[in-house]
Amino acid sequence: MPRLVALVLFVALPALAYEARLHDAITRTALPASLREERAAPVSRAHLDGFRRWFYTEVVTSLPEPARARFLARWPTGQAFTSGAFRELLGLSGAARLRVLGIEIPFPSVATAADVLAAGAAAVETDQRHRDATLSSGGSSPVPRDPAVLAFGPASGASSDGWAFTAAVVPAEASPRGVAGEGQGPAFASTFQRLALVASRWTHPSARTIALGYLGNSAHYVQKLASPLWATPLGHPEFLEAATSQYRWRAVLTAGGTIGPLRPPGISAEALQRNHRRFTDRRTAERLDKAPPPPLATPVEPATAVVPLAQRVHAEAAAESESVYALAIRATCDRMRLEGFVFHDPRAEVASASNSVLCESDSVDTIDALTQLDGLIDRSLVRATAATASLVAGFAGAQCDSGCLAGLIAERLDALDAADQRREALLRAGVPQETTRSTVWTVGVGAAAFGLLFGVWFWARRTPSLNIDYWARPTGAEEAPSPPAP
């Protein structure tokens, strides 16, 4: 039955980006039958706004000092606690264009509890809640709310959300932008699980639906952490090696970044890793189209604490990360490792097929690489499904008192204060740029060009057949007679 449900899901929701479809399918497979049968109360935008107002009132009336004062220093009135402020508290992007499921966008109506949980898990991928989390422009580069973003990708754009889905720690010396950072995947899993518990305390008919939606959000981060694709910052040493080799040629062609953009090798390596991550995700989606994940063979232990669960699955995934990328490298053609090549954006409605970038789909080496890769994909799916089931089972038996809300607020205020401090330090040091200028390469290319031109000129001067005086009169030419004097 779970296979049939997931298969119907894949046929019924063609517009979902394929990464979102993975989270939807994994979540549904992990859920017990009771949640697939439970009807969910409808939720409107007015209900979401009402929950936000109730949340604010609970904080200012029940939170002890000094946490209450810290909260009010940022949002002194209920009017100031807008949906954008709610996103800021939760660590999401404050972009004005953003609309987040469960904050501005209602959960599905006429749905089951399983539908709401699955929608919550998929929405983190599609509503772009972690993209463009910036404050203002810092020269030619935007200033991130939390500079830790820069340890895993740019501050803005389609790749600015990588820091939210991993638990990896990147020291400054290993960061492509020279900025240290720690992945916030476990923290976000904890934040939305706590928020789900808080929402379950609200005495409103839609409270249960809202709580389940937030729990689905939490499941998304746990599932990402269970994937080897998000376990390490640069994935595989070959990405950096390829980027470094190509950097030399691009440095020559752009004269060290003078006549065109020149990205540092580490930033280019991030792009090469994204290509292989998207290829592997796409292959996973294609496999699930044919055979959705099977139900869990054994019951799982309920997770009473989310962060240890997230860290455990991340550690297991990290042990497989380099192998997954090595197999993806073996199977795909060389253009996947070329500067500027982009495998199709997984958020697009029509995705590129994974076989479009295979080296030789019928070669023994490619088939062997894909077979091993599929085995690691299946293992990560089982791990993500089991972790999701454990998260949901733990929520079913959890209770939330006033300390639950206090813990959530303290966790988020500490994170915001730490981000503010990192941002001040970043502004003092200067915001790193996505492109670079190399004086050495500029001078070197200029000197080589001058030397080449001088050599051509010198050779032309030393070659009699080329040594022509274009201003001399032709030999034997007669002078025109002077006109007679008047």
C-alpha cells in the first residue's frame, strides 16, 4: 500500500521540483497508517496570522527575564511582529518577495495529516526560505544576515541555502571565501520541531494542522542530513583539482580577471559539486518513479531529542559522502566538471534526465559505477525514512509546557545574537567577493602579450622580405615635371 500511495503521488504532482518530490515520498513512506487516515482541519491565512499573534502574546506574558527583555528589544509590539519578523526569529530569509508555507501560505485544505506533513517537508525546498538571507549591499557583494552562509556558498542566489542543510564545520582556512561557518541543519530541525510542539498548545481548531506542517519542516532538515550529498562542504577532492586546473586557463583568458569574471578555485569547486549533487538527486527521483521506497521493515525508536538524531544520521551520511561523489564522477562525462556548465536546476518543472550526462551508458565501468551509486542511494533513503519515522513517533508522545516555548526563544535569540556579532566582524574585515582579480596573472598576461608583439615586430624587422618602407617611392618612378613659371 505505501508503494501505491507514493506512486499515485508522483503521478498527481508533476509540478513539484524533483528534490521536493523526494522529501514528499520519503515522508509519506515513514508515516503510520493513522496519520494517512486522519483528516486535517483546514487552515487559512487568517489562522496563520492568528497563530502568530497568539505566539507573540505567549512570549511576552510567559517568558521569564531576561529572555523576555531580549525578545522585546527586537520586537517591542505585536504590530512589529509581522510575518517577516516571524521569519527572522526562525532564522529564515527576510526577503520581501518571500512567502513561506506555514507563515504566509496556508497548508493544503481538504487533506489528511499525512498530506500536511508531506507538504511541510517538500515546502522547504520550494518556498526558498533560506535563499537571499541578506541585509544590504556591501560593495559588489550583498551582506548576509549570518556570515556562516559564506562558508557553504554565496550570500544570494540559487545556491545561498546550502548552510541550512548540513552539519559540517568549515574552518576559515578551508573556506573558499575565507569565512568560517557551521552548518545549521540540526539547529533548524530542532527549531521547527519545537515550533510544532508550541503550536500544538494553541487552543484553536487549526492548531493540529499547523503543528503537523511545522513537524514536516523539521523532517526536511533531518532528511537532508541523512543524505551523503550534503555531508561535506566540497564533496570530493577532484572538484577542487579540476577547478584549480581550469582557473589557470581562465586567468589567462581574462587577464587575471581584468577583462572578464574570474572565480577563485574553491568557489568554482562548489559549482562542480552542485552539478553532481543535482545529477544524483535526479537519478534518485527517477528510481523512485519506478519503485517508491518500501515501508520500514522494523519499528523505530521514538526520538525524544532532535539534535542527537540529526547529528547521528549526518555522521553516517558523511562516511559515504566521498564515495557517492566518486561514483558520480565515474559515471558522468567530463563536461560536468567544466567551469560554467550547469546541470539542470532541480527546482525547474521540467528536469534534465540523468542519462543526458553519462559518459557511455552501456560501458562496463559506467554500469558498475551506477550500480554502486544506486546501492548508496537506497541506503540513504532507508536512513532518511527511518529518521523521519523516529521524529514523528517522538512528537506523538511529547508534551510541551512553558519551558518548551522558553527553550525555543532562547535558542533562536542566541542564534540571532551570534549572527549579529559575526556580521559586525565581517563588515570590519570586508565582505568577500565572488570573483577575484589576480595582479600576478594580469601582469604576466600583459608581459606575455607585449613580448609576443615585440617578437613579431623584431622578426619582421629582421626579415628582408618583410622589411618594407611603405613611405619610399617606387623604384624607377619618374618625377612629374614642374609646371612652367608664369
